[in-house]
Amino acid sequence: MPLRLLASRSLRSLSTHWPPSHISRTKDWKYQIWISRSHDPYLNLSIEHYLLQHSRQDSVVLFLYVNSPCVVIGRNQNPWLEANLRIVGRNTVQGNNGKEKVIQLVRRRSGGGTVFHDEQNVNYSVICPTADFSRDRHAEMVTRAMRKFNPRARVNKRHDIVLDRGQPRPKQQWPDAKDMHQTAFLSEEQASLKVSGSAFKLTKHRSLHHGDESIPEVQGGIVEIKVGTSITQL
């Protein structure tokens, strides 16, 4: 099974049965970090949903995965409006290993908008008790880590992670360093750059927040896949 748990011991089981035995054995652990070794978006989203449904109710789970090229739509979206179906599922792009890969269309169980995944971005999912959940909490967690190497990172009103542009404000106007929703940079002419979107799945006892990193170099290609007729920009 292409799944690895970050723990003090290595996994020996590579069972192909579902659920994998090592997931079943660790379902009672309060804190878990999983990294998928698969790039299959259908498998990764299935693992994510299994962890949401079967991890203990008071646990906190971090799941990291990378998908092969795919367009992922929200649970309530219309694929005919969100993706160019003449391209998705038919055209191919070159993966990291040099092999051609078909761009797949995937529907996730959370809401939110359409995103493009490929092997150049990392997707994260945090699952926690609904009583402890807020829509900003885990975006703020990622932003705190980002600020160690980029002070322009912040969480916007849509719970997305963005990078502010422009020049620094006067030092006396700098916000509290612990405030993840403001930075010392301000530009009225340049819009902030989106780094990661957010989507959510809430149940009675468990809630999920997942996000994905947006890579500026493929933005033109994303537009082509969603609404155009050419895929050359990918």
C-alpha cells in the first residue's frame, strides 16, 4: 500500500487490502501524520475520506499527498462549466518522470472551487474534532511556517493564503507579528498573489480542511484546461 506513517518505527506491511492493516492498527492514535506514496488522485482523496470517517473522534490528523495532473472540482460544481471536457481525460502532459500522463477529472467531497493539481504542488489535509475547528486555524498554521522564509504571507477573508506585494509600510504601522491576517506590506495597485486555496468538509464529530499550493508558472495552462481549446501552455 503506497502510504507511509511518520512514526518512530518503519512500516513493514505493503498490503493491498483496504483498509491497510497499518491504518487500522493506528486508528486510536491521537496525533497522526500520513504521507501518501501514490500520485493517484482518486486513491488519495479516498484515503483522505477514510481518515475523516475512521480516525478517533478526538484525534488530529495531517495527511500530505501529491497528485498526478488532474482538475479537481468541488462537490457542488458542474464539470461542463468548470472544465474543458475536450481536453480533460484525453490530452496528456509530461510528468516528472518524463512519461506522458492523461489529465484526469476528479470530484472531491468538500465544497469550494475548481483547482489544478500536478506533481509540482503538495496538498495538505488536516482532520480534527468539529468542536475545535475553525476555517482559519489551519491556514494560519501553514502561514506561520511560511513566514519563517517569507514575511509577506497572510490569510485573507476567504481563508486562502496569499502573498502581499508592494513596499513595506512605515515601521510604526506594522501589525503584530502574531497576526496572520495582516503584513507589513501594502500595495493599492498590485493585488496579492494567491498561494493556497482552502476547502472544507464538516461532519457532526469530525471536520476537514484541505489546501493546495498554486504554482504561478502553470496558471496559463490552468486557464486553458478550464475554458480554452489548447493545452500548449502546459
